[in-house]
Amino acid sequence: MQIIVEIQELIKSLLLSHPSIMTGALKICAIPTDLKDELERFRFSKKRSTNALILKIDPTKQLIVLDQKLEDCDPNVICNELPVQQPRYIVISYERVHDDGRLSYPLYLVLYSPSGCSPQLQMMYAGSRNNLAKECELNRNLEIREPDELTKELLESKL
């Protein structure tokens, strides 16, 4: 019983000393200016296909960095590039063909967090996701545990 009281007191003191935790504004890893610029170029790219940026966290510097840039790819290609036991963020510009033939390119932020990776890494990625989405104006957010969960059907269902 004493342990529970101590844990409750610890949580209370953390919440009081870090009000950003309560507001969802927790910022664990920084987004460097060069990555923000890359994401801006990606957002306004004139390329007419599905493209993706795979981002990772540098845990020693606590920075989100570009890992890979994939052009003219589909979800299967993206899945093949994901590591087995390391989380990643995937920013996807998805080529969607509407029923009337129009094309659109919605952006997605996907958090890939495989079940076999370290809890510390999972916490870093989960804790930084909202800030990344907000800073880079990525409104469609998904989370997957296995690479094969990333499918055209999943992307289409989130529109």
C-alpha cells in the first residue's frame, strides 16, 4: 500500500512540475530546421505518385532525422524498407484516384512501433508523435505494429 501512495505522489509532483504533460504538448525529441524544410518540400512536391519519407529518432541527440526517401512506391515497397525491431515514422504522400478520375495526394503520418522493440524507444516515438504531427501539420495519423498492416486499404479507410 505504501508503494502505491509513493507512486501517486511521484505522479502528482511530475504533473505539477511539468504542466505540458497534461496539455498533450510533451516534446521529447526536437525536429531540426533542415527536417522541417524537407517535410515542407515533400508536402508541396510536384511528383505525381505515392512517395514516402521514413524518419527515425537519434536517441543520443534526441532529434528526429530523415532515414530514407522513397519515390514512386506503394505500401508494399515501404513495408520492405522498415526495420524488424526499430520504430519509425513514415510520412506518406498517397496518390488517390477518385471515382471521377481526379487525383489527390493526402498526407499521412504513420507511427510504426513493432512489438519487439525496446520500451524506451517506443516511449520516445510515442511521446514525440503529437509534436511532429503538429509542427509539420500532419492531420491523418495512424499507428501500426507490423509492416504488413500498411496497406492501400488502410490508407483509403482513413480518408
